[in-house]
Amino acid sequence: MSTLIIADHDLGVLSPATARVIHAVAELGPIEVLVLGQDTTAVAAEAAKLAGVTKVIVAHSAGTADGDVQVIETLAPRYTYLVQSAGSVGKDRMPRLAARLDLMPVTDIVGILGPTRFTRPIYAGNALQTVTDNQPQHILTIRASAFRAAAGGNDSPIEAIDVPVISAAKLIAQHRTESNTPDLATAQIVVGGGVALGYSENFKLIEQLAKKLGAAIGATRAAVDAGYAPNDWQVGQTGKIIAPDLYIAIGISGALQHLAGIQGAKKIVAINSDPEAPLVKLADVALIGDLFEIIPQLIAELEKAGVNR
């Protein structure tokens, strides 16, 4: 049995999610990593250093999902497992691949119990389902936040291949939100804001606190829908699933959809004026009061303590 992991990368940097996926599937057999894209020399070199990787394959890609899937489909007969993280790209790409190979994908995996048995959340994360996949090949998406990252120190070979692709789609442009904060899906500390902040200017308080802690910034769907925060900050069932060491929830009541996205958090601090809010009851530490008074005090205390990442 062998495994092909499709690497996640952006702006010439390998995503931390890839190292977590590699660790997740380490027991399934030899691992090869496929790097798709253009100018991916540095990404391939990063992937080659991860423990457990036996080879890195580099293939040119025009950046369209259809073209990428054609490359993976060409390589697919060599592997028992075809795997990517359950991020936005993996959620788009892997179901397309499954359709072309006439296979049923197993998605959002948070536990691997054996070669054909996997655990995934259902009912907005309120229950875990064990799935037995008896197909000859397995297409998997892994919830990267549920696993720790593979170690480094490896030096696996890198092979460049050329796969002809015929695609009706063409990448015209990319639009992105620039940020110097850690990746939300894999950050160790996340500061999240809710609709109680009132308007987008107040999210600067969240950004100030996050900067002091070296944290990523999250938001509820209600805050995103109201225009207070960009879409890529959204945490929850319809946003990003996170599992930080520390989650600081500010002005967040704790709707079911949001709780589904933070169940992997090891410690939760809730700052809210409502002591009966669901997230306050779930939190390890709760600060009850006006967030516009508490947050500046927290920032001031961090400055006094010399915390400035």
C-alpha cells in the first residue's frame, strides 16, 4: 500500500497543513508528496524535509481545479490512498477526483483507526462517525487541525514530471486578503470576535490583541455576514475548523455552527457580558463584562509583562 499526498502551498511556501496530513497517514504505508503549480522549487524542498516522505513529485499546473485533477488522475493507479487536507482547495479538488475515478471519498477525517477505518464528525461536530471504506482505492481529506505536524530532518528525492493536460478552464486572476498573522487553520493561538463588536472598526481591538499574542484572527459567521470581518476569518461549520492550544472568544455567544469549528481547542477563554452564553459555560476561563473595557486592560497588562510577539 502506498499513499500520495497532494501538498497545500501558497506564495511559494508549503502550508503547515501538509506536515499534519503526512503525520496523520504515516501508518498507512510509504508516502509520496505531489506538488502542483508553478515555481514550486522551494515548496518541493520543504516537503522533502518532512519525516515519512519517500519522494516528492513536482508537476506543472495552470492553477485550475480541472487541470490539477487530470494530473492526479494520471498518477492515481500507482497508489492505494490519495489524500489532501480538508481545506478549501482539497474540498474542491478531491470530490472532482472521486467522480472521475468513480469512488466515494471519505472526507473531514479526524482519526485513522486502520487501513480502511476512519473517524469523521457528523451533525455539526456533535457526534463522531466511524466509516469503513472497502473500496480498492481510498480518496481522503484530512482535517489537519486534528493532528500534530510531522517532524523535519528528512532528505527525500525530488522528481519532476510532465503530464499533458487539456482543460477548458483558464486562470485569469487571483484575489487575496493580505495578512501577516499566522494561518488560522493551524495557529496555536486564535483570537476570535463576534457580532457584539458592533462594526468593523472595533475589530481593530481584536487585531491588536492578536498581534501581542502572535495569534491568528477568527470571526463568527454573523460578524462576517455583517461585514465586520473578511470571509477568510470565518470559523465554524461553514468556515474554518480550528484546534488551537488557546482560543480567546470575544463577544461570541456560541451558536452551534461556531462551536462545531472550535471543538478541538485545548483551552477556551470567553470574554462576554452574558454569563449564560453557551460559549461562556463551555469555556475554561470566563471574563464577564464589557469587552471594550476588558480588551484594552488585557493589552495593557501584556505590554507591562513585556509580551510582544
